[in-house]
Amino acid sequence: MSSACSIRVRGVVQGVGFRPYVYRLACANTLAGWVLNGEEGVEIYLEGAETGLQAFLQDLRAQPPPAASIAEVEVHTAAPVGLREFTIRESNRRKRPTVRISPDLPVCDPCLKELFDSADRRYWYPYINCTNCGPRYTVVLGLPYDRPNTTMKYWPLDDYCASEYQDPCNRRFHAQPVACPACGPGYYLHPSDGAGHGSEKSIRRAVQLLQNGGILAVKGLGGYHLACDARNGAAVTALRERKFRKEKPFALMARDLDVARGLVELSPEAEGLLTSSARPIVLAQAKAELGGVAPGNDSLGVMLPYAPLHHRLFAAGAPEALVMTSANRSSEPLAYEDEEALQRLSGIADAFLIGQRPIARRVDDSVTRVGPFGPVVLRRSRGYAPGPVATFPAGPPVLAVGADLKNTITLVVDGQAFVSQHIGDLGHYPSLRAFQETVQDLISMYQVRPEELLVAYDSHPQYTSTAYALALGVPQKMAVQHHRAHIASVLAERGDWQRRVIGVSFDGIGYGDDGSIWGGEIFAGSIKEGFERVAHLRPASLPGGDAAAQFPVQAAAGFLVQLDTLPELATAPFRFPERYQNALGLVRKGLRTFPTTSMGRLFDTASALLGFTREITFEGQAAIWLEQLARAAPLTEPYPFPYSDEELDFRPLLRSILRDRLGGRAPGEIARAFHRGLAQGLRDALIAICKTRDLDTVVFSGGVFQNELLLEDLKCLLETETVEIWTNHLVPPNDGGISLGQAALASCGRFE
């Protein structure tokens, strides 16, 4: 007797070969019915023998396609209608889509084998792909994910590709970006002398340019890269000068895993990140000396080839280690449109390797590392975005617009929280435009009407993202305090709305409840109840406000002024520049000076006292310098950082640094004692607060907790205590995770 059921599968199930997989699985179990892409995922109807249905469901859950991620399988009994075959139907559109869009996928091994098989139709074809690999988020224009809704709609299939696309036994069955050299897009070199026309010749000419020390703009999946030989110091220097990137490290692309192992120290966990389907940049301890790639930094960021074009470049003789950095001038967003790239990168790139397939949206490379508490994402973009990171309670759609630095946005639709790709810093108009495009892109993709939205934004009244949110013509808006959003992002990742925790939010700058600049905050509470500020760093002064973040000695003035006596800091060993005295004058007169509890600025103060007295050229540079200084020194006794009356007092800490610096102690040892002192003082505070509040879970978030040494010390000091430690893993601990925390608190109406 025949049985029947209807099935709805939610998760990352479109654009990953799910319908062809279902087709083959149904046929293998002698089942009739159909499968289609719906707004919420994949919809399936089956009828046949009960044993076949059960076998189908078991395999569906246990062995999904490699690139798929099943979140939920919903099964309902149905009445048989007498179907005799199984078919793939046209996509169904009845209501707003909530299907999870697949991130872009690295080229798979079968496609790589074909890429280098001279007998294969797609030999050396730089756009080779199948249902298990290739572009997804960067080509999709709308949902459901079908070819007419991608940037491949401009390239009709020829007979060969159409036959594969329609063959249920073929790996390219319903692979939407499928193409071949005869019918698909190609690459060309600009400018060309005539010898570089056509994909193959263009790639070879591009490789010659790299071999000769040139700088190449390469169109990838989510935008352009600027590439050069990482071992050619002159090429790297030229790239820095042309790009106006003074010291911030460049990312590298290694030809293969063996080359990567020669560049950096790779633990098994780091190799797992490097070779994962996200193919992110992985930060690790440097082994190779590459002049100019990461000046003053003992780590390198390395990624592996993920697009067919990358493999083609290396196979054609490109240097085994390439600088592969985002194609932009300093502080601008990534260039992803051809005309824009040609205009903006003129004077930087010597030539452009341009792909004819349009990119639907700019998506940078993701950045990760293995931290003391496991893998952490420092920039969430290609390979991860726009995958959902949390499931929210039922409620209206929420748009959270994030912070102004390292901006991302979060859209919550039917309880699924989708976090955008990294957008960047909104202080520059091109980045603001990219932010506006991303907001419109996501709400259009999921067909959310503005009047439905609850919009969450940072409580800082001068943030660009705040101004954007307030200007939106929507009735429901909610300000969310910056540091509470950091803590909420960790809990939202874990789907824990009720757990009461002690949350530590340490960063550089955030607008506080009292209008001062916060950054060294400890809270107690939950997402559901809200977070009460229960302790903080002792307040200092910030001369010049946000501008002090650029000059460690300027920040130092607002902390050191609280000490009883100060040595002469203009002479050895400190040699503070005149900016320090000017800032000290502002503090003493109370001019253009703001109260702050910023832990980030305390790090800057310690860095200045140990020798970093110049302007920083990228965010967090002084703190990174200080951490590296400390890592080179042995573990030592911590400096005092006492906790009392709900304050962590930095004064004994700074007095100790001054005393030992004047006494000739090695700067590395002082930096080590500073880090250990911070960890010991925070540990003492947390144990006291946990005991008073009867809590046993501690959350760490905020940009300061990108400091691995501090986290290692905290882990060591807290491992004998009966407390659980939670940190960010799916979104960054820096401001790239703020939008998720905003969305979580706004969805529960908790913004205080």
C-alpha cells in the first residue's frame, strides 16, 4: 500500500545541489513526487512504500550534500495522489522568503581535476563550478536561487551545458552558475597589447607581470584583489606607497598547504580553518620573513586558493606566495564593479585581470584565528556571510545597523538572524554608500517592507549609522547601548536568552548611559532581563575625545594626570613628544576633555610609556605592539590592578610601569607584568562579583578581547574556579559583532 508525506527542509539548502540530491535519493528508494525551492527552504512531496519513505528520511538527515547545512526537517503525513515519477518543479513563490542563502564555496576537487584535464571541455576554464562549489552569495540577485535570479542570467547555456544541467545523474544537475568556455564568461587583461586577449592568454600575461614584480588587480568572487609577489620587497613597497597603506599587514595567498606551512606556524585547528569551506584568512605566528608584508608584526594572515582562477594563476607560474589584499585605497571599501575598479585603482595596479561575470555585491575575505577559547572570526565576510548565526524568538523583522567601525548589519526575519558581510568604517562616504547598499540589498532580498521593521541602532548620537537609522521612515526604532550589545552578541550566538551572566565588555570607545566614553565595563544580567552595569574601570580623562585614539601619548595624558607625582616624560627613557604636554594642559584646564573608562586607551597609555609614542596608522596598532612585546618576555609577577567599590583602579598599575621603566627593567618584562596584572585584577573582580550575584558564567566581548595573551592569562587564572567562560565564535568580538547584539536586545525590548 502506498504512503505519502510532505517535507519542508530549512537551512542552507538552496544553491548547494540539494534538489538534485533529493531527486537521486527519491529515485534510489523508488519514490514518486517532486521537489522545489520555496521561500523557506526546499519543499518535497513523496509517495511510495513506507519502507522507502523511512529510508529516504533517514538518509536525508544523515547524509546531506557536502555544502548543505540542514537546520530543520518538518514532515507531515499526506494523502497519495497517484504520481508515477519524481520531478524537479519550478520554484514556488507565495510569501516572503526566509531561506538561508549559501555563502560562496571554494572550488571542489572534482572540478579541480577537470580544470587541469586537457581532455575535458572545461580545461583551464576559470569559471568552472558545479552543485558542490562555486559562487553563491556573490551572484544571487534574488530568491529563490535559480539561474534567472543570478548574474549568470546573461549567459544562456549551450547544448552541452544544458544537457548536464538537465541530467539528474550529473554533478551539474541544476547547478545555477554552470558554464563552459563556449557559452560562459571569460577573463581578459586590461590594458592589453593584443597578446593578452582571451582567458588563457590573459592569465599567462598576468602571471608574467607578477613574476616581473608588477602589481595586478584581479577580479575574484566578491571583488577585486591587488596582488604582487610577497617575496619581492620592491613590489610590496610599491603597493604600500600606491595604496597609501603605511603599516597595516597585507594578507597572503599561499599556493597550497605546504607553502602555507612554510609561511606560518599552523596548528591542526588552524589548518582546519584554513582548509574549511569558508577558506578564510587565518592569522598565525610567522615563520618566514617577508619584508614589508607585515611590518612590526610577528603574525601573518594566510589563505589558500578558493576560486578556479587562483589555481590557474599558480599553475601558470605565479609566485608561490602572493600578497592578496583588498583592492582599494586606504579606508575605502572594496572595489567590485569593473568601471569602478578601473577608475579607483588607476595608479595602483599595473594591469587588470577582469572577469566578465558581474558581481552582485562586494564581499571581502574573512579573517579568523584559533584563540585560547577556540576558533574566532575577526572579520566575517566571504565564506560565512550571509549565513544565519542565531535563532531568535518569534517577533517582527528587526534591522540592526551596527556601529560606525567595522560595521556589519543584522536582519532578523521569522526568527532567523542574518548577519551581513563586513562593510567597514563609515567615516568615509564610499563606505557609507556601501553600508546603505547593503541595508537595501538585504531587506530587498528577504522582501521586508520598511514599515514592518523594528530598527536597532547604537545609542551614540553622533554615529553615522545612528543618523541613518533615525532618518528611516519606520515607526519602531530603538537605541541600544554599545557595550551591552557586545555582551548580547555572545549570548545570541549561543541562543541563550534567559541565562544570567557576568559580562565583561572591554574596547576603545562606546557611548555610555551617562554620556561619557565607556570601554571598561562589567555587567550582570541576561538578554531577556537586560544588563545592569555593576563595575567598571576607574574613570580617566580623554583629551580631544575620539582623536586621542590616534595618539597614544594623548590618551596617556588623561590617565597619568591622576598619579600623585610624574617624572619628566619628555626625556629618556620615555621621550614623549610635545603633543603629550599639550594634551596634559587640556586635561588640567578641563578643555575639550571627556570622562572615559576606556580599557583600549589604558592599553595605549601603557604602550606610550614603553616606547610607542608616535601616531598609530591602523586601529589597535599600539595594543598589538604591546602584546607582541609582552609575548617575547617570560611570565612574571603581575602589577597590582586592585578592585574595590565597583572600580578597577589603574593607578597602581601605571605607577609600577613608571617605576620599572625608570629603573631600567626590560620593556618586554614590563609589558608582560602589565598583561598579567590586568588578568589578575579582572579575575579578582569577577570572582567577587560572581559570589555576590550568585552567578557562574562569565562572558568576554569587545575589541580588547582580540588580545590572545590577555585571554590566555584569564583562562589560566580562572580554570581552577567554578565559572564557565563564553566568548564570541560566530561573529567578531570587535564592533563587527555589535549588530547581532543590537538585534537581540531590541527583539526583547531590552536596550538598557
